[in-house]
Amino acid sequence: MADALKISPSILSADFSKLGDEVRAIDAAGCDYVHIDVMDGHFVSNLTFGPPVIKNIRPVTEKGFDVHLMINPAQPHLSDYAEAGADIITVHVEADADLDRSLQMIRGLGKKAGVSLNPSTPETAIEHVIDKVDLILVMTVNPGFSGQSFIASQVEKIRRIKAMIGDRSIEIEVDGGINADNVKTVTEAGANVVVAGNAVFSGDDYAAAIGALRDAAG
């Protein structure tokens, strides 16, 4: 892989009763980003974090907040998430009637702009905005719940996206069922950021879990 691997633990798998402590713990354990899955009960059936939660945990770490918006519509809420402390704001191509405008808005708020694709969405859906994104998030599960199994067919999509990017400075992030058994497969395909939920939070030693992912990626 061209870039050093970045680990973005998903706090969807953390203990919500002590969320601030969990964020501190993954920071101390060596994470690169903090992945925050925002779900609206509409675009996906689950409900999770809103801007107030993000604002409240923002002071506990200086690590980048990698905010994945699984909401529809996203545009009316972009400024709220930016003000709450997001560093990267990722919107779904499937949920946004005007993706180009959303990405412009995110960058206009001074944040990095990401676009996410569900497993059934081809990479051609983002060709028209490739020069307006800082990160492309490939879902390797269907969005909405943690703990799902990795969809291996998405590895070829990662390779095609890597080729599409060329020499542009765009990160490729992978989210869904990532663990030490498959992380090397996605990094070899071109991903340089992996979201890890259960792979980090299912045990007591977060540093060891993050280290195991890095070791497995090679």
C-alpha cells in the first residue's frame, strides 16, 4: 500500500455508558482516527449519535473525528456536525440528491469531504466528484448495524477505486467486518484506512487489538 495504515475504531462498538473513557482509551492505544457512525432511523434502521454527543466527546482527544453520516438528507445537518467537532464528514452517494453540492458544502465548512458507497453501488457513481473528495469509504457490509460479516466481493471495487484515483491525494477507507484475518486483503487492494469495531472493542486490550491489525496488514 502507498500510505501507512490508519486505524479508525468505530465507537458504535464501544460501551456507551462510558463513551468518553472509551475514546480516551483508543487514543492511548494508538488509533489514528475516531470513527463515528451517525444513523438516522431513516436511511438505515438504527439510531445513533447526534451532534451533542460528538460535541461532548470532542474535548477528550485530539485525534481526528471521522464522522460517517448514514442519514438522508445530509445537507441540512452538515454545519451541525462540523460545529460539533467533525474533522472528516462522509456522506452516502445513495442518500444524497446533490452529492456535488454536499461535498462543496463540507469543504466550505473547512472539513475534509468523504463519500461512501454501499456494497451494491458501483464505483462509477462517484466518477463525477472524484476531484472533490478527500476520502472514499467502501462499505464491506450493508450499513446499519455493527458485527456483520465482511463482504469479500468489495475487494475488487477497492482495486478499481484505487485505479480511478490515480495520483490524487485521496484516502480509501474500508468499513465493515474488518479484522486481522482480512485486513491485509483490503490494504493490498489499495485501502489505507480501516474502520474496526468489534475487532478493537471486543477485548480488554485495545492497544493489542490495534497492533494486531497493523501487524496483520504487513
